[in-house]
Amino acid sequence: MRSTFKPLSLPHSSSTLPNGLRVVVHEDTTSPIVAVHLMYHAGSKDERVGRTGLAHLLEHLLFEGSENCPKGEFDRLLERVGGTNNGSTWLDRTNYYEVVPSHAVELALWLERERMGHFLPVLDSEMLDVQRSVVINERKQVYENRPYGLAHEKLHELLFPPDHPYSWPTIGYTPDLEAMTLEDARDFYSRYYAPDNAVLVLAGDVSESEGFELANRYFGDLQASGVRERAATNGHVAEGRATELEDRVSFPRIYYAYAVPPFGTNEWIHLDVLSYLLADGESSRLQRSLIRDHELAQDVDTYLHPTELAGIFGIEATARSGVGPDRLRVAVDEVVEQIADGGVTDAEVVGAIRRVRRDHLNSLANVEERAEELAYASTVLSSAGRLEELLNAYATVEAEDVQRVAQTYLGVENRATVVVVPGGEDEPIG
Amino acid sequence: MSRLAERPPVAAIPRPRPGTPPIPSVPEPDRFTLENGLRVVAVARPGLPQVVGRIVVPAGSAADPRDAPGTAHLVGSLLTEGTDEHSAIELNERIDLLGASLGVRVGHDYSEIALALLAETLDEGLDLLARVVATATFPPREVERVRAESLDALEARLDEPANVADDHASEAIFGTEHPYGRLPIGTIDGVRRLRRDTLIDFHRSRYRPDGGVLIIAGDLGGGDLRSRLETAFSSWDGSVERPLYPDLPAGPEPSGPLLTIDWEDSAQGEIRVAGLGIPRNSPDWVPATVANYILGGSTITGRLGANLREDKGWTYGVRSVFVPGLHPGGWIVETAVGAEVTMDALEEIERELQRMVDEPVSAEELTRASEALILSLPHAFETPGRIVSRLATVEAFDLEHDYWHRFPERIHRVTREEIRSIAVTCFSPDRLARVIVGPKPPGEG
């Protein structure tokens, strides 16, 4: 059985300013709002050992005001026009975005101009100290003080060698955060926060001509910073490495990660379908086997990161009470092997593609995420147009493609394993 | 030479002054009632081929039988575990093949069955939704499996200090006799004892069309939605009333003791400051929203965020929230701070609350909050999913049908005096419970 999928379309125009800033405009007048998205091609992968967490700390600093927009004003100005704004840092990129009613597009662009062109003069040690403290608290709240919170950090340390830029966490290590200097922040900013290392997307109730005109007005005079050298990328060496962590938790949880082809490749798409087929939906292979049929797991999930140097495929499952982590591992391994050896059905593939599409539609339903997706394709794949191509490439995935990537990439030797087990006295019998 | 010179300074451009804001447009839904009494609220949003829907029925944990806490929640978890036409496996294979997601959320007042679909599978999806709400069968094997999962989940959630803090705060406000003081998921003892018969009875009496509402938005296709829904829901009938609620407790003991729960070696202290709020359909909800926005509804620009995060760097985030409910819900300040500053942070929070009580907010703060709330409307109605959420609020809490249309003018009318009066009623520190989950403060060793 084959289902037909109406192609998704995301009409947009792209252009590059003389200073290298790439601009993408996507007009959609459904709601009188516009998403303004600035994505810098710099993330935690552009940090160095000993200064991890710098990209993210800098992101925090860049909400603390600029030469012509004092601390606090940034948020207040946007609030006043009904806008929202945020930023985030990940392995390959840092982004800043506003969603504003259509009358305030220029304000959002002006604020981003301030961020790109007028930040260094206000950067001082007091600002650094406060945000360093906020980030250290963020690390505590989101990672250290949360059950299983340090598992992914450990997983990436195992999956990549120590000098590979995906081996450390985006939040950074606390001693590195404590050691961070103003000079570190200035260097990173000067190197990466420049028009020729950024993509600007305007999505929503804004016309193409207005979008390009405004981009030029607010960014055209900013100077390029020249070619930036990129961190060398080493191959990963998981070699089946595994470790166990004790945590204050009631149930064991297992984490697998595999380094796979990067975002933008056909194989990445096949792996994405595999990921949905394995664990999205209650009839998916892993959920059915682990949760329903054998009652070994409370939950099981898979993910595939759309990352640039390598994709990262993950599987994780939490044990039911009385189930030890080894039984859980064997059960997951069996399901993956069954797919590698026996393949999948056409119906499973169609269902998985539809569920991928459901999630794509859900994120494309709002201009904020649409802008981000266009910016990400433009940043990591060099062209916003690749997004539409990728979204529509799922329709051609076949059962053999899914089996092949399971065989090729989900082998034991390719993966890193972290097992989190209950620490202390209340350890259940495993 | 300094690195700053690598790029020459750029000229400042004057900050643009935004012109006239767009008039917030709120969709006009179609409203009709099916023959079986199910109310329908529908908004056509062609564009992307997706449909989002939600059925809301008064089958929340407030309707749990007195001796069977957790009934509503377990019923919700079991809705998608078999119907009169499908085994649990067949049903879930069907949902997954359609590319749909069908999830149930059980709160205190309501159970909500949420559906997300590709437009091309709309009719099949509506059929499944109808089957699930009308004919769930509660197969014994699935009851036992889902019960065991719930018991594990009840245990696992106490691994998180944030959950422990939330639970104590709710109990401090409402006690354990009022449904709002108890978790919808129930208790370990209660869930262990639940009988399948009780679940079936609860479903039979509470999942009824007359008394519920379906909200649906998205690419609804060209056909007549009403007749498609009549067909899909034709075998569902009967009516249901809201459950009776016990009298509301008086709220936390005035100036009660600080409740501290020791969490050894914790890197942070979880803080909750909580009291009684107001019902969602109270005329005070709008001024309360503005008051709360100024205090801590806006996590960074609010007074709490500006103080604890932006000024002191003690926390990644702090916020305050009025919990919406048919009856007065909680009002809660929540944050997690570095363990060493836990007591200082609590003091600062109380200082900010007292300031809201003692002094009127500035005109500038009021204007900024009002503009922010009004101008965020287009964003709040941007997607089918958000439209469904906003309209579900109207339906669930008996708000006027033009609630969102009149929202801007109501916000505009809010005065500084009204905000002060909300602060006196809801934010006065001596009327609030205080909970800390974290390491023992020094000296208590």
C-alpha cells in the first residue's frame, strides 16, 4: 500500500546583502504578525575545551542591553507592542527571534541590529557575573537537580572523543563557566556575530519587497567579519562504550546514542522514519514490545538530532518496577535487530511518514517555527529552499530504506550507552 | 590594538516608533448542537492540511467517587485501550496508521480528549474519536497494565523536588478534602484498590455528549461538517452534569509556619508561595491577570524576574500564576534558586508581594502590561491548536461567547486601584503558604 502525499509548499525568496547577510522572506498574511529570526552559524561546537558553555553564556549576555538600548529595555519595548522574544543555543547554531504584530517589524529588526552591531561597548564584568550565575543556576535546575538530568551529557562524552565539539554539553561544565572571562566573550562575539555568519528570516505578514528593503536598512551597513575557521571535526569513536551512573531516581533508565549521517542527507530522512516507526505511537515497534507486550518499560522514546557534523540518533527507555536495566537493554536490542534482519512493512512506513508529517504541520502552523526551520536549513544546508525539498522527500521513503539504515547505523559497535540506576538504599531488585 | 577595532563602530539608527497596531482579530466560530446534545464549536482555517480537535467532558478528578481517588485519571488513560470495534492493539494500529495523535488529559474539572489529524484522514479520525469516547471497553488485561504504569509514575514523580514542592503547596491551600488539593492521578493506595467496575461506571455516567463540547479547528474540508459529525457521533447519547464540589476551605492558615522538606545534597532550593486564587469566570479574572502579569506572569520583565533573575542572578526563572478552575484555583509563585540563597530568595519574594499590597503599580507598568496582553491576541489565535485552546477555555468555564472579542476593552478598563485590591486579596504574604524543598539551611544541621 502506498499513500500519496500532497506536497507541502513554503514559498519564499532569498537574497544576500553585500556584507554577506543572507535574507529570507516568507509572506503569509493569515495573521497580522511577523516572525523575525536571526540565526548565527555558531554554537557550542565552536567552543574550545576549557571554555565550554561560552556560546550559550554569550546568548544570555546578548539579552542584557546594547549601546542604544539599555538593560531591560529590550524586553520592555517588545512587550509594549505585544511581541514575544527568545533565543536559544545548540550544537551548531545560536538564534534570536521575535514574534511581533505587523506594525512592529522594524522595532524587532532594530533590536537585532543592536545585538549584531552595538553590543561590545556595554559588555562588562558585572553583566558577565550576573549571567554566569543565572547560567550556573540553569545548569543546576535543568540538569543537576533533575532526575536523570546528567545522562545526555555523559552520553555525548562517550559517543564522541574529548576533542570532538559534540562531546561537551551546550550548557557547559561549571568550572569552565566559572573560568570564563570578558575576553572569551568578546572573542567569540567578534568572530561569529557578523552579517556574513548569519541568516535573517522574516516570516508572516510582510511583503517580499518590504522585507528585503528593511533588511538592507537595518543591516546593510554592518561589516562582515571575514571567513571564520571552523573547528576540525574528528570522526566519532563510540566503539560500544558504556557506563553506569547512579542518581536519586526510583527506576533504572537506559540511553543509547548512535552517530549517524548528518541532517540534509537522504539517509538522515530514512533514519527519521525509522525513529517514528520505532517509538512514536503506541503501536510503534518499541512501545508495543516493551510497554504493551512485555511490560518491561514505563516509557520508551527515540530521537534524531538534525545536526551538522553528524546526526545523533537516540533511544531511551525507563524500566518498570522490578525490571533491571539489562533486561531492558536486551529487549531494545531485540527490536532493533528484528528490523535490521526482518525489515518493516509498507503499512508501518506509511503510518510513520504520516506521523512525521503531522508533526511537521504542527510546527509549520506558526510563523515562529516556520521562520526557524527556514533559518536552520539556510544555516546548516546553505539554502532555505532545501527545507521544502526535505519535507517532501519523506513521501518517497520505502521499507527497504528503513531496514538498510537500521542495519548500517544501529549496530552495537556504533553506539554509546548510559545506564542510570537508582543510587542509595532504595535500589529495586534488578 | 584592541579586538574591538577589528570591526569599526557602526552608526546608531534611531529606534523606530511602531505605527498603528493591527486590530486583533479573533475568529468567529460556528456553534451548533448535535442531536445527541454535544455542543460543537468549529473554526475553519484552511491553509495547512491539518485538523486539531478536543472534546471536553466534566469527567475530571473532582468527579472521582469519594472512596476511589484516581478513577477519572485511570479512565482517561484507558480510553484508547479498546472500543466495541477494536482491541487495544487494533485501535492503536489504526490511530498510528492514520498519522493521528489521540491523547487524553485529565484535570480536576475536566477530562479533555485531544486529537490531531492530517486533513486527508479527517473522517476516519472523527470516527475513531467518537468510538473512543462512546464505547471504550476497559479490557481487564489493559486495566492491570495501565494501573501498574500509573503506580510506577506516581512513584517516579516524587523523584523530582519540583513535584514534591507543588504537591505540598496544593495541599497547604486546599487540604486533602477538596479535589483541588489532590492530584488527579490519585494516590498509590487508591490506584491499587480501583476496581474495573468503578472505571466502567464512571465512563458510562460521565462521558456523555449532552454536557460536553467538541472544539475543532483547521482544514475542515468542503463538506458539511455538521452532518459528518452527526454521522460520526450518532451512537453516542445521554447527558451528564458537573459534579458537586465540597465547600472551599478558607485557604492557608494565616501566617502559618514555613514548611520545609529536606532534600539532601540538592543543588537548588525549590520555593513555592501559594494561596487561594479566583474562579476563571469571575469578573476579577481580567484585573487579576494584569496584576499577576506585573508581578510575575511575565517571567523576565515581571517584578519577581527582574529582581531574582535579572538583578541577583539567583535563578534561571521565577513566575507566578493563577490556576484556572470552575472554582477558585490556586495562585502560586514558583522558582528554584541556588541552595545557598534559598532563604534570601524567599524574603525577596515576600518583599515583592508586600510591595504589590502596599503601593499602587505605576501607570507605566499598567500600560505596558495592558498593551502586552492585548497585542498578544493575534499570536494567541495563530494556529488551529491555539484557537482550540482559547475556545476550550470559553466553553469549559462558561465565559461569554464574545469573551475574546471584548478582552481588549476589558483590559483597558483595569485600574491601578483594582490591581491593588487584587493584590490585597491574593498576594498578601500573611495569607500565603510557603514551601521549601531543598537542603537544610545552615545551622539546622
